[in-house]
Amino acid sequence: ITVTGKMMKVLLAICVVALVSALPVQKAEPTPIVLWHGMGDDCCNPLSMGRIKKFIEESIPGVYVHSLMIGSNPGTDSSNGFFMTANDQVAFACNQITNDPKLQGGFHAVGFSQGGQFLRGYVERCNTPAVKNLVTVGGQHQGIFGLPRCFGANHTLCEIARKLLNQGAYLSAIQNHLAQANYWKDPLDLTAYLKHNTFLPDINNELEVKNETYKANLMHLDNFVMVKFNKDSMVQPRESSWFGFYADNQDKVVQSMEETEDYKEDVLGLRELKAGGKLHFLDVDGDHLRFSDDWFLENIIKPFLA
């Protein structure tokens, strides 16, 4: 049988396809994940963040999970969650993330309670390497006006924080030494809030001079997921987890995110994120950070982390 040039090309093509098919399939590495705990917790508590880290690793084989430790050990990490300013904590996290070689290609980020707005602070101020999906679970994006109940292992420090906030959240001595004061927003005295709060007005772009980098970095996200707890007895108002807050000059009527002037003016790019289908609002019918493994797997891990 005479093999023509055309037949030879066909045979060669078949051989190439066969060889390629026989090669082992290289699976893409899962996107790394960064976690940031809430007030009174630490990076590695086996009953909380340590357990969540392990659950994610079991749910996404081969994934790298970095649970942020703001300090040299879990004990200082927990106390720094109270007594290191929000600005210093975000700067500490920026340095830690930037120097982790396993995160350089980008990562997903999950923040719990105050870790949510702190990770948003990372996105706006640093974002090198960049966050792909940002998930905030029970965060306080519009701040708090009240600390009615304390969660976490360190109840004593939480009670100290409550007393200091009641004494005067905007006093420089408290702003410079208590993280929770840095997202305390008094709707009855917004002038003092804008003038003396050293963190939240800045990352929320509420100051007179807007930071366009903050907006651009936030809009760079693939997805921004916010989880609210419908029976939250810690976040006051609980709508803060969805960027809602009390209407100005009173503390009874709560505005949704869409009703606020900052959203209408799109100072952070939230309106554009929502229009692009990148903003996601989830809720849990429970108290602060009370969710099941099944809920976390189906609503967070599978759609936004895996």
C-alpha cells in the first residue's frame, strides 16, 4: 500500500493525539485562601478559626490556607484584636501577606466579624497580591453604635472594650489604643465621627477628599460577598454587615446600603459592583457567627472558594 503525503499527515496527527491523551492531566492548583478572625478570637483556636481552617482544607484538597496572626503568637494575636489600632492591624496584615510566597498569584479572603472590614481595608490600601473573592461574615462595614454582647473566648477584654467605648470612643487616647473605637460610628454626632475616627471614615471614603485607589481596588474584586446574621445580638445595627446603617442624626431608622448617599454617589464602587453582578448578600437566620458546616460549605466554600 502506498502511503501518500496526505495520509502521512493524518497518521502523524493521530499519533500526536494519542500521545497527548496518554499524558497525565495536570490539575490546576486551588486558589489560596486567607482568613482573618474576629474580636476575642485568634488565628489558631482549635474550636473556632483552627476548626474552620481545617474544614476548608478538607473541603478543597490541596488548598493553602493562611490564617492571619496579628502578633508573634496566638495570645498576642487575640489581645491585638482589641488593643492594636485597626490601621496598624491592616498594615501588619499587608506585610504578612506580601511576604508569603504562596499568595503571590492572588487569593480569596474570608473575614469574620471585624476581620471582614479589616480585610476590606487590605483590599483598598494594599491589594498586592490581589484578592479575588472577598467574603465578609458578620462584618461591620458601616461601623457599630453599641456593643451589646461579647462573643469569643476573651470575655474580659471584651468588657474592657465596652467600658472604654462608653467613656468616649472619639477621645484620642481611646482611638489610639482600642480597635473597636476605630469603627464606632455615632449617628447622633457625625461631625465628631468624621473628625476623630481614625479608620472607618477613611476606608469608607466618607472624608471630603475621596481616595480613588480605594474605589479602584475594591472594583477589581471578582466577587464581594457579605453575610448578615438576622438575629445578630453583637453587631448593632446588624444591617451594617450589608453596608446599611442608621439614617443621620437618629438611632432608630436603619437605611439599606442602596438608600445611603455614599452608595448613590458610588464613592467605593459598590453600585457598579452590584450592577456587574459582583456583589452578593447572604443571610443566616441565627446569632453572630452562628452557622453550620453545611451552610458554610454550600454557600461560601463551593461557590466562592473552591
